[in-house]
Amino acid sequence: MKDLRLFTGRANPRLACGICEYLQIEPGRIEVSDFSDGEVFVQIQENIRGQDVFLVQSTCQPVNQHLMELLIMADACRRASAARITAVIPYFGYGRQDRKDRPRVPITAKLVADLIAAAGVNRVLALDLHAGQLQGYFNMPVDHLFAAPVLVEHFKQQQFQNLTIIAPDAGGVERATAFAKRLDTSLAIIDKRRDRDKKNIAKVMHIVGEVKDRDVLIADDIVDTAGTLVEATAALLRAGARRVFAGAAHAVLSGPAMQRLGSSGLQQLAVTDTIPLGAKADKEARVHVLSVAPLLGEAIKRIHSDDSVSSLFN
């Protein structure tokens, strides 16, 4: 591992330290600070000429600040003659803006992918992209990891009765199916409608599948304002579900999310540490945070040694 260097911005340094601990390396020395007008300054404080460099940075809130940090770190590494630069993006912000679903709107996910390439990144390592086709937005190799094994291992320790996995919408069926196979249980789907003029608001129309007198587990990728999750929980309880659990890779938990979770009938929400929660998780006992540092660390090790990454999920 002597030719491997790992640096982190200010988005999620705790996760980066966990990855370094797994790899048994020290975090790279880097200064990331702000000028008085808000401009970002970056300086790599060690020699990285000819090194295999990994930049760990979730583009979470404040999204634009952390995105600029990633771009500037990549440019600094490129100008310092790094042999290869891999952007490790546990949470890819702007990933939900991946198509033109109405007139005169941008495809911002593609724009951000182009910015990352222009900054000098040679490869991307991402976790649970909002849609698999986002890999095609990058004109470079993308290693796409999944948090499902981490979440499934957690839920295997729970005492469920007649468990059913819930796909919160049609787009989440593939993810929910993977959960159902690993937990050897049945699957149900929620048919929801989203108001095009009101972001983060969805209404449950139908539940396709059997949930009465069963424990149910909602398998999702992102919990943002928790509006969809709370609405789905209420609908499942009305349909006769015994208890409702949820698992998601990314806990954005913005706006009224914590208040909504606190007043909901949800038993437990398990998320990963792709986004730092800090005091948010401490205030709500039902939120369990699981670390993906070993998963990302193993992927980084395999990328560095040119071994298979996909075999992690066989």
C-alpha cells in the first residue's frame, strides 16, 4: 500500500478516518480552508508524485461547498503529478436530478459528472447511486457499491415475525428484491404519486402485496425530508402491518425530517454513515447509524491492486 494516498475534505472526515483504519494507513496531509470571502483553498502537504490518490468526499449539505472542495482537491492532485486520482463519493449529491421530467429543466447530475472529469479525476467510487444509469454520465470508470450487505447484516439480528420487504416505489423494486433474497422473505410494493410542483412530497395510493399482521421493512436509498417514509409508514400501519422498520443508505434528513420521524409510527430507521449525522442521530433513538468504512476500504484496496470489486457482492 506504499503508493496509495487517501485525502479527505471537510464533508465526512470521520468516515475517511474509518477507511484509513481499515487500510492501516495514515490519512494524507492536506489543508482545506476558506478565504474570508468564502472561496475554498486547498494545499496538499506531502509529495504525491506518481501516487495512487483517493479523495473521500460526500457531496452532502452544504452541497455546493463540498462539491467545490472535491473539484479543487482533484485539481491540486492533478497539478501535483498524481499518477491516478479516484474520487470516493459515498453520497453523490445532485444524483436525483438525472433526467428531464418536465420542460426547460437541466440534467444536473450529468453536469456535475462533467465537472468532476474536468477537474482531473480518473475514476469514481460511489455508493448507492440514486439510479444505476448515473454511471453512464461519467466518461471514466465507475465502481458502484451497495450498502445492502451492511444493512441486511444489521436486520438479520432483529427479531421479525413474518417479515415482508417493502419497495417504496416502482424504482426501488430491484433494491427491495435484493433485500428480500438476502433475508429470504416476501416482497410488497407501494404505488405512490408525487406532486410535480411540490418537491419531497408523495402520496401513497395502493399497497401491492400482503402486509396484514406482518412486520415490514421499507428498503430505500435516500431519506431526505422523510415525507415519503412517514407517509408509507402510516399507510402500512393502516393496512394492518404489525411493525414498520426502514433501512436506507443515505440519511440526508433535511428540513422537518427529524420532527416527522419523531411523531411517526416507525420502529427503527437504519442508515449508513455516508452522510455525517452528528447530533441528529443522538436525539432520535430510533435512528441507527452503521459504518460503511470497511466496505469502502476493501473496495479501495481492490482498486489499488487491480482486483475485482464486483466480487464483493457475489
